[in-house]
Amino acid sequence: MDFKILKKIIDENKSFLLTTHVNPDADAIGSEIALYHILKRLGKEVLIINHSVTPYNLTFLDIDNIIRKFNLESDKNFIDDADVLVALDFNRANRLVSMEESFVQSDKIKVCIDHHQDAEKIFNYYFNSDEYAATGQILYDFIKQTKIVDLDYKLAYPIYTAIMTDTGSFRFDRTTPQLHRITAELLECGFDPEDVYDKVYDQSKISKVRLLGKTLDTLKLAGDNKIGYMLITQDTFNELNAIESDTEGFVNYTLSIDNIVLGILFIELKNGFKVSFRSKGALPVNQLAAQFGGGGHTNAAGARFLKSKMNDEMQNIILESEKFLNNYNQDKNV
């Protein structure tokens, strides 16, 4: 990855708009905040505009209320006027939802900084590799290799949060010795990792905890008990006064069951529904998600269905998941 090109883009342009995917996680928000501070130190004009509001457990990363929620009437001009549009932690336009049309139709420079597979060909420049554990790690390498600014507390804090969360608290397969050396350097900037973990994971609202209980109660098995799946309806969200971002991490509970290698979470939205896939080992659920127009990583992927009803499609998705698993096992045994 040639970070000299990214530095050149920054050096030669004045105004930047940063954005990320719908329902942003800590890697998305942390990466936005880190890049924002890099650009501001260089005297650039910077705005962060997202489709979604920042989840309540991540607002600590944006104590200055830098991030704004997209409004077509008031914000389209910012997209039109910025010299550079930067997509962080996603690589497909449909992840922008309400911002998609404005972003895609813009004739300004489009930059993708991301660590997911199968990038859509809509950007002018790609700083993209699934060898990275998190988008925040890409920004760390950018800082270190170009020396564009000094690494300090204000940058290390959101970058560490991005890496910690996207590695599952340092337990996923991209957690390498080198990554631990990186996090050691980040920690030397003086923040408390226990405090970061507490803010992200241990400050849940009661609605989220109750939603988890209701979701676990829907758990069923399929595919010779190799697949676990759960569902959340709009009625459940409304009953508990819960929101979509409360579901972060729920799908992982399916993989905590003995013999389960593929986990699925169906979430009914106000318009359509979404599906999260998780897997163990080398089972590439990003390929399964791609069958439904989605994508992601080998072990974590998803898809959105904006024009379909969950009840109409759920059984077909489960059947296709069973076929996918069977075909994968047959290929392995050849």
C-alpha cells in the first residue's frame, strides 16, 4: 500500500468530507475521528457526515460533537463542494444508504480507506487490504510510514478503540504479534485500556440487555445442527424501546454453541431487513453474503434487503446457507 499517494492527495487539496457506513461501529467512528484530527493539524477544512447517528456507547470518541447526521437539503452542498470525499471502513456505495446517490454522483476525488474484501469500483484511490485487522490499523501505518503528523493521545485513543473492537478484544485471526506491538505503542500515549473497554461494552442501556434476552430466546438450529440463527422483529424493537445499533455483537452468541460453525442473525428494519453472518475456521461467509448482494470478511459478513420482507426471505436464506455449508464441506473433503 503506497501511503505516499494518500499523503500527496492530502497535501494537494484543501477540503475533505469524511463518511462511513450505516450503523457505524467503533472502527468506523474511531477512524473518522483519527483522520479528522490528522487533517485539522495540517490546516485542512474537514467535515464528518454520516447517514446514521453515532451509537450512544461510542459518543465518547466524539466529545466535541464533530460528527453530524446527513440531511439532504442542508448537506448535499458540502458533498458537492469538498475537494476530496473519503470513505472509511466500507467499500460499497450501498452502505451509505441516504448518502449513496450524492456520493456516487459527485465528480470530486473519492478515496477508500478500508479493510474489507471485494471493493466496488467507484473510487479514484484505494487504500484497502483485508490483511489489516481494522481500518484504524491502516491509519496507524499511514501515520508511521509518512510521518505526516506525530502520534499522540488524541490520535492513539480512537485508533486503539478501532483496533480493539474489530479484533474482538484481540481474539480474532488478524491479531498478530505485530498488532500487539502496535497496540503497545498506542498505549504508551497514556490512556487506560480498561476505561476504553468499559465505555464500549459495559455501559449498555437496559433496553439492549433486554433485547439480547429476547433475541437469544429465538435461537434455532439448522443444517444438521451446524447452523445457528436468531431473529429480531420491529415489534420487539418497539416493545423494548431498543434500536438497531443495540444489536452489535449479538450474532456472535450463535457461535458459542457446541458444533455450530455458521451463525446468522436476521434483523427486521423499518424498510426491509438485514442479515449478519459469522463463521468459525476458514468458512468464507463473505462468499455467502455475496450471493445476496452483500460482503465483508471471511468470518464476518452481511447483506441488506431493502425491498423485501424478512418473513418472505428468511427460509430461503437458511436453505442457501445449508447448501453453502454442504458444498464447502464437500470441497474440503475432495
